[in-house]
Amino acid sequence: MIPSLKMRHLKERWFKRAGLISLCFALLFLGCVLADIIYKGYPAFFRTEIASNVGYSLFLNPHASYHTEKPWVVASDDVDLYFKSGHKGKLTPKQIQMIKELERQNQIRLSFNTNFFLASDSREPELAGIWGGIIGSFLTLLITFITAFPLGVGTALYLEEFAPRNRLTHWVEANINNLAAVPSILFGLLGLVFFIHFMGLPRPSALVGGLTLGLMSLPVIVVTTRVALSSVQQTLKEAALGLGATHLQVLFHHVIPAALPGIMTGVILSLARALGETAPLLMIGMVAFIATPPSGILDPTTVLPVQIFNWSRSPELGFVENTSGAILILLVMLMLLNCIAVFIRKRFET
Amino acid sequence: MAPKINIKQLNLFYGDKQALFNVSLTLPAFQTTALIGPSGCGKSSFLRCLNRMNDIIPNIHLEGQVLLEGQDIYAPSVDVVALRTRVGMVFQKPNPFPRSIYENVAYGPRIHSLFKTKAQLDNIVENSLIRAGLWGEVKDRLSQPATRLSGGQQQRLCIARAIAVNPEVILMDEPCSALDPIATAKVEELIDELREKFTIVIVTHNLQQAARVSQQTAFFHSGYLVEAGETGALFTMPEDERTQGYITGRYG
């Protein structure tokens, strides 16, 4: 019997246990955050409506135009909040009495809040929706993809396959690696100076936002693409070279197809990061309140995370559930992007 | 036999480190030349000089001449792509492309446009697989991924892929080192058959293999070509005592 053997096994068991404990902690925190967001956010997908023939105009939102033929109309945020959670807010006892009366007569109800998905931002929580943010995010991400994907992959291809190995390229490589770790707000500053002040592009537009996020994604795409390219087996390249393929043919027939899952995963994950990015967009003025969805890349635009940021700062209590609801939608979008990345990796990996 | 490749005073440097010293060797046409020697002796480096596979390594520097039918393959006028269609290569580890069996063999003819019709390409693929002794085993599953074949089959597929572009010389870098004895025997048999049409150069660590498949053997040691000659003579009556030591197993 080796004397230290028992101790060595014991150490291994403890190491495993420590890992398990940290995993449990991570899951616990994740669970708490998700539970909190879902608990706070799911009421945002429902809204309180009052039968229009009741005529308690004080409960109706004064800014919305109501048609009398509509049987149900949207209740104001205070009523909505009280009806959902019992929070009294600014309601007087008499008003609360009225709501209870309505409830008894089935003149007040909760229904699915289509408005939350189809409307754009508003000063009124019960009328605000995320459609503008979603369209803005989509356009911005599209610009990011169009700029960062070809530039990033092209840069990585050149650096990995064609660039001479000298001091200059080493210096460039080191800086790209550093840029991938630079705080995103600095890219916002760069976007502000270059795209807005220097190039004079319109301020809170999807074009400027997308270009700025493209700048931010570029180093990450370069780094992940290079890793994917360099992990392609040398023997595969040699096989093609040995048959008399040119360097370009080796690249396009063998190296890029083999590296594609890795490249696409990197690109999609950096797009997912860009989708959730807020700070650089605040820097370039996308923080403005925009109540209509953009119809082009030059229109004033807001994106989902910025909208969430704006709502979270809003003093009105009704925006609390809207904030969490929008976060839920953003999380679902991010999860979808990640699922696409996983799918692509599994699909192309043979 | 007429010389196919003539190597004159070849010196090879990786950066400052010299890997080959004044190597001169003649490779006769339609014969198999075996390159033997201990690991790191430069035999693989030498092999890779013959189709300029070393070109892809940075900081490499080469002096001397490699004459393929009298023409220096390192002359500026030589196109390395054209050279590699004349001097094919089979590697140590079977390295089929992650494509179908058919596409593996068809790849070379495709990139060099060696056919006009699909029927011609089918013909090239079939003939190459027949010559590589693989046709019978794969003819019913040409569209299957090549990576599903066994190691020995993959290596014969790589040989079929190399001969599909109809080279004059085939370089083999330890082609059997990753194969089991049965697959090795098949590849060795194949090498013997291929000698009718091609000039073959094979690097091997297996001395019996060198004795079995080659007509000429060259012994490398520390970057020097110590001795080269007719295989039977070299194995029975080596002139140099280093050769003697290596083939009798005293070091290696």
C-alpha cells in the first residue's frame, strides 16, 4: 500500500465537492435572478381593461383615443397596478371602492397585452411597448453583421494565412487581442467622435449604432475566427497542397468549410453580445425617447436594451413590470441566438 | 535505369539550423527508393524538398539543386502547383478530406480540370481506386464519407487520390506507421504494383519494409546522407559502420 494514496484520493474527492458546491451557488444565483425577473415581468404581458360603457373616465388613460364602439378599453396604470397587485398607489379610497364595484359587476378584466409587443415607447406605462426597440435592435444588428462579419473574417483570414510573421503583424495581433477586452463604452466614444462628429451621420440612428457595435464586435470576431482557422488540421491543408491546390483553393475548399462552425459560432455569439449592449449606444445618443419604430437605418432609433435602461429609470411604478417584461423578451432573443449557434455547430460538425 | 530525379548538393536550413548537409542522390525511374534513418535525421525533410512541400514553412532556406528530368524544381520559372501534379504525396497519417469517397479521388482532377465529361471523371475515379486496390471494397458506397473507412482503407484512398492526377513520382512519408500489420501488407503490395507506372520514394522506420518494397535504399544520419545503394547490397554489406549499426539495431 502506497502511504500517500489515501490522502491523494481524499484530495480528489474534496476537489470534486468544491467544484460541485460552486456550481450549485452559480445555479442558485441564476435561479434567483430568473425567478425575480419572471415574477416581476410576466404581469407586463397582461393588461387591465374596463368595459367602456361604464364611463369612469378618471380611470381611463387621458392620452389614448377611445372609440365608444370598443367594448373594452385600457385602464390607466394606477388601476392596472392595483388590479394586478393590490398596490394602492395614488388611488383614493373612493376610487378603490369603485374598482371593487366594477370587479363585482365583471366590468373589469385582465387580458393578453398585445399592445406590449406591438406598440413603441410611450410616457404612459400601460401604452408603452417594445416593438420600436425590437425593430431598432434588428436594424442595428443587421448593420453590425454587415460590417463586422466580412471585415472580421477577412482580417482573420489574412492574418492567419497570408500575413508575413514579423514584428508589425505581431504588434497588430497583440492589439487586436487587447481590443477584444476593451470596455465597450470606449467604442461608444470612438463611434461618437468618428461617425457622428467626423462623418456627420445622423445621431440616434441604427446606422451609427450598428457601426459602433460593429467596431466593438470586430476584434472578438477576428480572434474567434483565427482560433477556428488555426484549429483546422495541418494534415488537411497538406493533403490539398500535395495534390497541387493553390493556397486560395486550399482555403476555400478545405480550411474555411472546416472552420465554418467555429467562425459562425464566434460571429453569432459576438452578435448576441452586441444585441445586449447598452453603454456604447448611450454614448452615441441612442438614449433619446423615441415613440415610433424606425422605418430606415437613418431614422431616430432606440434598441431594446436602451429602452430597458430608460424604463428602469422611469419614476412611474407601472414601468417596473414593463422593464422586467422587456428583459424577459431580450433574454429570449439572446437564447434564440445562442441556440442558433449551437445548432450550426452541431449541424456542420461531422 | 534513367534517373527521374537528381539531387545535387542539397543543403536545407530551418532558420539558422541546418537540417540537411550536401545531400546528393539519384532516384531512378520506375523504382522504389526507401529513405531510412533514425528520427530527426532529415529524411522527411529531404522527402518534402522533392515536391517543395517545405515551401509553406516560414524561414526556410535551401541551397543546391533538385532536378526533375533535368529541370531544377527550385528555378524561378517553375510553378509549384504544376510541380505537385507531377510529384504527388502520401502522408504519414491518412488524411482524407471530410467528403465522400468519390469526391476525395475526384478532387485533384477537378482542380486541374483533367476531364471534360462526368463519364470521364467517373472513369478516372474508378481507375484510381482500382489501381489503389480499393475499388472492390468501396464501389457500392462511393458517396459515403471517406472518414468512415478504416485506417488502412483511408490510406489506400489517399494513394488513389494521389494517383488520380496521374503524377510521375509519388512521395510517401511513413505511409504505414499508423496502420496495423494487415493493412500495412496491403499497402506494401500496392507500392510494388505502382512501381510499374510511377517512381516511388518512401520514408520508413521499418527496415523490413524498406527491404521488402524498395530497390534502392538511402541511409540518413544527422542530416547527412551516409550511404545509398541497391537495397539488397546495403542491407547485407553496408559500407559505413553507422549504417551497419543502424540496420543491426545497435542504435536508432
